[in-house]
Amino acid sequence: MKRSVLVGLAIAIASSVIAAPADVRLTVEDVQQITHLTPLHLVKPRELPGAGPGLNFATADNKLVLMVNAGDAAQYARAKEQKTPVPLFHAAVPGIGDEAFDAPSGTLQYVIYLRKGANSASITTYLDRGMTPRIPRAQLEAIAKLVASRL
């Protein structure tokens, strides 16, 4: 129950805060190279439960592993300042775009919000049943850096 609430909350937050088109030129091959998860494929928005409005990457057995949404700087600012239903800002993440932070606040972070110039993106990994991110933090940061380089 707790897992589904957190994943649902992450999707709702990412979808409502940064819901612009996700044309960040991130490919299946990019994600496979960074995560070593193969094979992966793209899932259309809302094609699977939990698939967001942007780019959704899943394993061969349709387990979602990554969601990427793109937006603008104003959407990034709103996400950074959001206090309800859950504060998003946990801590700054240096070295990604012009600025970045991880989210949500609390003990488990599985989203990186980034801004580069007038553009922004959210990079979200999904959680397994044990509340473990499906993509480790270092790999999530590598994906965020790649996305920022292409904004």
C-alpha cells in the first residue's frame, strides 16, 4: 500500500508540475547504456498503469523503470517551491544543468528535477516492492546530466 501511494504521488507530482512535451532526445539505447538494463522499450503515456505524460521506459516484462518529463523554467521553480501535498525539495544536486534538486523530501529520493536555461525536466525512477529505486542514484544522476546536455 505504502509503495503504491508513493509511486502514485510521484506520478501525480511529476505529471502536474512538469507536464510539457518530453522531447529531450533520450533514447532507449541511452538508458540501456547507462543502466545496463536490457532490453528496454518506450511505453506510450498512460499505456501502462503509472506511465506518465512524457517518455516512459520499461523492461521486457513491462515493469516501468524510468519516466522523463520536460518543461520550462517556471515549472521547475514551482516544483522547487511546492509544499503540498508533499514538499518536493530535498537537497540540491550539483553538476546537473544550471541547477537541480532531488525529491521528494524525506528519507527516499527517486526524482531529480533539473533546469537548464529556460528549460527543465524531471527524471523519475520507479520503486520496486521493497521500496528500492529500480535505477540506482548514480545512474539516475547520469541520466539527468545527459538530459540536461540535450535541453
